[in-house]
Amino acid sequence: MPGTLDTSLESNLESVNKAEALCVDACKQIGLDEDGCMDLGLAVREAMINAVAHGNKYDTAKQVRLILESRADSLRITIIDQGDGFDLNRVPDPTEGDNLLRGSGRGLLLIQTFVDEFTVKKTIGGGAEVTLVKYTISD
Amino acid sequence: MSATITTRQVGDVTVVDASGKITLGEGSAMLRDQVRNLLGAGNRKILINLGEVNYIDSSGIGELVSCFTTVTGQSGQLKLLNLTKRVHDLLQITKLYTVFEIHDDEAKAVRSFS
């Protein structure tokens, strides 16, 4: 069912769980199978963790904006934080060399694995705006 | 389902039975604390049973890696047992399948510790 949800969330782990649950519900509504819903839910979870932990640094004064757009052929999720933004090209590849044994840094890899489109922009305020798109019908 | 982590001893190997979610804010910290406690108590042969782990995120995966490096850094051994398909797939995506020694038979896994 096409529709848009646009909401602001606090910078905490509850928001991460809430965003993931909202995404999984939206996935079901557009007809993604169980694995597809879990995959996209994980991608949203990772993007929310980035926004809450790395972007807003759990600052209670900062919000994360979550926009879920259900379309006939896709689900588009935009997550905007109020941190300092990041350059996707400068993020180390977690599968290479010594990075393999690091205890963190795999979230973006998982996001990119489970969505059809992934873009990162810097907002006017300087934060990160990430957009995840999953199509229900593949070519 | 939230995480539960229990331990049992099989010979000189400590089996850590994890279940539920191993994610940021849930099982991840529990797993870290459990492995640290085991090391503190002198246990150096640790087998983490993930057979009942139905969900893991990058924090959970990172915690497995941190536990591995911590244990091996103290001349111990840490191996994985009974990966669910989901955990198996995520370890392949992250190329960690080559880092961990992974077993699907507990008795054989226990015997594999030197």
C-alpha cells in the first residue's frame, strides 16, 4: 500500500529497534518475503545505528529523521542525522587485510549488501542523509 | 526474543550456548562479558554455540571478532559451533568465514581443541 511515514526519533537504541520494526512492517505490506524483510530490516538497523551512535553520538538534544516511502514497486527509506556526516569513499573496506579483525566497521557493508540502491549525502546542516531503496520486483 | 547466554563444561572446553538476538544493546555486551569472565577464570578453550541465535547485527558480528582476538591474544582458542543459515550468510558476506574455525558437530568440535 503506497504511503509515507515521516517521523523524528530520539538518539537512542530504542529508536534503532523502532525504525527496524517499522521497516519490517512496511516490507510485509509491499509483499517482500520473510528473508527480504529481515534483510532490509537489518540494513535499516545498521543505518540507524550509524545515525544514533556515530552521527548524533547518542546526544539527547539531537534527533534522527526517518522517512519511509512505500511505493508500488519499492520501499525507500531515508535516515537523516544531525552529526558531522561522512564520506562513503573514505570508509575502510572491512573485508581487507587487518580490517578483517576489527571489532567494528561492517555496518555499511551489510547495508550495501541488502539494498538495491544506497546513497549518502551531506545535509545543509552538515549531518548525514542516507537513502536505502529496495525494489519488490527485480529485473 | 532477547539474548540468553549460558556456559557448560565439556572436558576442558567451555561451551558457550548463545540464543536469541546478538545485537547492539542486547546479546553483544552479554557475550563480551561472558568471554571475559571465562578468560579471567582461566578458561582458554572456548566453543561458542550459535545454534539458537536467530538474529545478529554488525555489532554482534564485531563482538564475535573481538572475542576471537582477545582469546587468541591470550594464547587461547575460540571456535564457533552450529551456525544458523542467517549467521552463516553474514559471516560469508563479511569474509569472516575464513577467520573462524567453524564446526557443526559438538563432539568433533570439542575434540578439535589442542
